[in-house]
Amino acid sequence: MAEFEVLVEVQLRPGIADPQGATIERALPALGFSGVSGVRAGKAFRLRVEAAGAAEAREVAEALSTRLLANPVIEQATVSVLTLGEAGPVLG
């Protein structure tokens, strides 16, 4: 068994209203940011998963996402298994 760091990003599904993202997007011009659109808010979780391999770590995180971290009716989760390098986690 090895330990894998996993990143789970949860966002509202396309077509579901995102009032937090819309509020952020409306505030950007007043803060001097132009040319930014399509802002979607979400949440991220970092996990350490003990598994035989990266594929098994991904399966565990996907099951965890479906059952606990995201509401599958209105949210979608993206799972990334990170590899640990000298500078810290790197998307892999």
C-alpha cells in the first residue's frame, strides 16, 4: 500500500444557477479586473488515501465524492491524483 494525495473539486453542474460565482463576476470590474467571465464558485478537498495504486486511490475518492462531498443531483466532482515531488504535490 502507498499513500496518495488526491484533490477533489466540486462545482455546480452546468445549468444550475451559481449566485456566488455571479456575485464575484459582477464585482470584478470595480476591482480593476476586466476580461474575466464565466466565474463559477466551488469547493476543493485534499485527501490522503492509502491504496495499492493511483487508480485505486482515484476510485476511493470518486466513491467518497459521490456519497459525501458532493450532491450528485446539482454538483459534479472532479478527482485528480497528485504525485508528491520535491516541491510538494503536483497534478498528475
